[in-house]
Amino acid sequence: MGRRVLLTGLATFWGGRVALALEDDPQVEVIVGLDTKDPNLELKRTEYVRADQSYSILARIVQAAQIDTILHTALVVDSTRMSGRSMHEANVIGTMNLLAAAGAADSPVRHIVVKSSTLVYGSGYQDPYWFREEMSRTSAPSTRVERSLLEVEDYLRDFAEDNPHVRVTLLRYANVLGTDIVTPISRALSMPVTPSILGFDPLLQFVEEDDVVRSLLYVVRNEIPGIYNVAGDGRVPWSEVCAIAGRRRVAMPPLLTNLAAALPGRLGLVDLPPELLNLLRYGRGVDNRRLKRAGFEYRYTTAGAVESFTHAHRLRSTVGQVRPEYKYQQDVEAFFRHSPAVRRDTERLS
Amino acid sequence: MAPPNRRPETVTRAQGGALVHLPRPAPEPGPLPDPRRGDVDEWGRSESMRRLARQLYDPMYRYWFRAEWDGIDKIPREGGALIVANHAAAIPSDAPVIHHGIETELGRPVYGLADYLFRSIPVVGTLWSRVGGVPAHPENAYRLLREQQQLVAVFPEGSKGPGKVYNERYQLRRFGRGGFVEIAMRAGVPIIPIAVLGAEESMPIVYKSAALARLTGLPYVPITANHLLFGPLLGTILYFPAKFRLKVLDPITFDVAPDQERYAKSRIMEEAEAIRVKLQATIYEMLQQRRSVWFG
């Protein structure tokens, strides 16, 4: 019997990529992808369900498809993508409903994997240079995205306590850079000049997008429970990050930085959310050794992730968007998946 | 055009046969090389900046403070150890003397733990960390001492040492809450106390403004004898040429197992106080021997 996986946030950057990777895994029998928007990658055997994250529909899907593994990749960690209220709705309420569905009586779910962020550790001058998984942040969370992620982790902790028969995996990802992902940092590094804070040159840590997908699949395949930081080796000063990306820095004043940062936001150049300003001041480091001890091997270091972004960005700025656009068409997808006219692998195999 | 991340070996799925007979996916490609450019390490230290700082500071160490060591051989040449010392002068002059002395005489790096307040000051915080400063978080100390077996220096008096006015000189303050003893116990390394003479007279405080300290959030805002003599700007950076004498005491080891969750608070306080008493007695002894502030 193969794994039957439910994937949240199928239309998000991570949902689509993880679904693609899962489709290649012969041990995964069924992939059900959930989102409110159409998927933006061409998928072969993932079943897309357009649904919001309300409890009743989740519980029915879990039961009907006999889901044994839930991959929760829908958490929003980039606060520039939506308002604080909708982020709270997506992160906190969405997770709450998902966990309620997974923990319902006679639920078939045996493994839950949640993709969170090292944002939960915050970024402050009292921080240690390396956060281990069991350590907590040194100051109260001051940004919405951090608060919502901490709430999500609280729910997950309660769920793990109430459901000892379910494996719970919490992965906290460092800032991601890579060939395709767009984040406030990648946007900042794509501009002719890159913002920094005068007198500060923080040490940052990145993880490459390929390693993000690989680590998610790794914990699913090997059924690894627990909390893990996921970040590339090494910490690199922001000045060096900009040097690798070939960008000149322009300094913002160290006092009233929030006001100064609002200006490029107003001009529509780059949005610098408060959690990024903290990061550009004090940086953040997490200890990635626990996941390595569990057997995972990173392909990219922190500097490697920056370089991967840089190479992709250079190509993009010369020839434009490399990948063809994909438009989801329900009829076409339904035809390929369900029409008796199509000869499918599974039929030939049976 | 293949979508991203789709590995080509999976086309084998369509070649028929039962699922279990399919070939395993090809082994993952190994790690890629690390394309670093600068020399800033994981602690924020830059070896090139440290070399420059050493070159600039060496004349100060040799000809201005004329630092003289007694018993520097007691500092181990390998393995972790926690160095503690008395702390003085409005802008402490003892930390660079101790660091520079050990690094040049023994040829091994010293990591100086200091208040993380440094980190929040623009420019200063960055320079401080590039030349070797590390915020005094127990986790940082543990990683340095236990996992990396480095030499770490810390001033247990904290900012209360340098914040003394001149007529309190060489009177050791409270040794915090004994956190340095707990760190050494957990890391399983010896504590090596160093008694320092000279720092107190290099930049003595004559007056402290409590109001300005509150306003700026700094631990103290002093007016020093250097200010009175050299003026407000030069007086902030120019030390008096007091003669530095440093005496290394015998290493102190603890017969407790490392890596414990916690250690008895009473034992920690007892050990911290014993070290403080021993350091204070040594300083008094050295002061009895000292003929002149400027010539030692």
C-alpha cells in the first residue's frame, strides 16, 4: 500500500513543487492537492480540489480519500503577500481546521508535516548566534507573521500531545533563495541597488529552494517526527550576499529605519516588512545539525543558495521568463485523469 | 519543456511491470561547493580585519601600556578554557591588552564575550564582532568552549567594573550571578583567572551622570580624568600610559560532570565567590609590590 497524501496550498509556490516531486515517488499512491486557486504547474496525477480551509470539507476529504499523510505547505511566511487579517485566517484558522480534521475520531491520518519558518525565533540583539530547535525567542514577537506562526506551532504542539499515535513533523525553514522563488529578499537583490542599514552588516542564513523540497520529501519518505531547523551551512554577512549577487548597497539610517523603509515601499520599488528590517539589523542563525543527524544531506550552503539565485537572475534578466506559462484548465485535466479514452499507467500496470 | 524538479529517471514508470519492480530513483547528486567570497566566519570574525587590528594595536600594547605578564604559561595551548579577569577604565582598556597579549604570546585566538548591547550600536557593533567579540549568551559560550574547544574571555563584573569611580579602584564588584562558573561546568573546561593592574589608572572616572545614562540607555555616562586633561574628544580615545601588569592564577577545575541540565546554584555561587576572593587578594598583593602607577 502506498502513501495517500493530502497537500495544502497546491497553488502556492511550495505546494506545486512538492506535488511535482511527490508524483515522482512510486511509494506515493494518491496525492490530493487543496487550494482556493488553480494550480500553476502542470501536474500529472495530483488530484486538485478547489476548497477553502473550512473544517467540514477537510474532514470529508481526509475520510473519503483515506489520507494517511498531510503535508501542510500553505503557511504564509511572506507578510508582503497579504494583509494581516487574511494571513491570520490562512495560517492560524487554516491550520486549526486542518488539525481538527486530522484529529477527528477514526481519522486515518498517521503523519503530519508542517512547513514553518525560522521567523518564529525572531531577530534581536539578545539572540544567540545559533538557535537550536528547543530554544525559544529572546523577545516577544512584534510582527504579525511571527505571531501567527507561533500560534500555529502552539496548535501543533497541542495536537501532538493529544494524538500520540500521529507522527508530527515541524520544519522551520530559514529564508529561501533559489532559481524561481520570489521573496522580499530576492526582490531586494534584484534591484539595481540593495537596501542595508547603516553600520550593520548582519550574518544571514539561507536555504536553497531545491533543498526545501528535498527536505520535505525526506521527512515524509523516512517518516521522521520532531522539530527541525532547515538552513544551509554557514552564515554570510549581508555585504557578501550583495557582493555575490553583484549588487551595490545603499544604506538606510539606523534610527527611524521603519520610516525610511516606507519610502521605497510607497514608490513601489521594494516592500521591506518589519521582520526583514530586524533581519537586516541583527541577522539570524539556526543550528541545522539535528536534521543532518537524521540523515538529510544539504546540496547547497548559505552562499550556494545566494549563488543559485544569482545565476538564475542573470539568465532571467537576459532572456526573460525561461519557463513556459501554464494555465490550469479543468476540462483538460479531468479528461487526462478520468476519461476512459485515455490509456493510463495504472491501467497498464494492473 | 519539463517542469522544474521533475527528475528524468521517472519515465521508467511507464515501461510496464508491477510498481515494486521499478528501478530505484538514481542516487541524489552530492553537495555542491561553497562559493564564499569574504573571510567573515560563523562568529562574525574576519581574519584580515583582525590582522589589521593587531598591527595597529601592537605599538599601544608594547610601548604605551608596556604590558608585562606573569605566568602566561598557565593558559593552555590547546583545549577550551574560560579566562576571567577584573574589569576597569571608562572605556575598558584591559580587554584588548588581555586578548592581544594571549594571541601574540600564545598564538591562539581568544573569543571575548561582552554585553550584547554592543550589537545594537551601529558601526561599533559590527567592528567589534569582526575583530573577535561575541555576545555573552550561554549558548554562544557553550558552543565555543565545549564544541570548538576555544579560549574564551569574560569579565564577570560586567559593566559594573568599568563603571566604578576613581576612589573605588581595584575593589572588585559582584561577579554577576555566577553564570561564568555554570558555563565552565557545563562545558567541562577550567577557569583561569587573571589579575590586571593598570587599567584603572588608564581612564579613571571622576563623575557619572545618572540622568544622561537614563536618557541614552547606556550603563553609565562618565566624565573621565582624560576628558578634563585632553578635552571631550581626545579624552574619549586617549588613555593615560599606565603600566600594565597581568598575573595569571592557577586554573580552577570543577569535579562535576559536563552537559548537565542545571547545576546547584549554591555550588555555583560558592565557586564564583571563591574566585572573586582569590582575584581580589592577588590584586592587593600586586598593589603592595607596585612602586609607581606609570612605571610599575
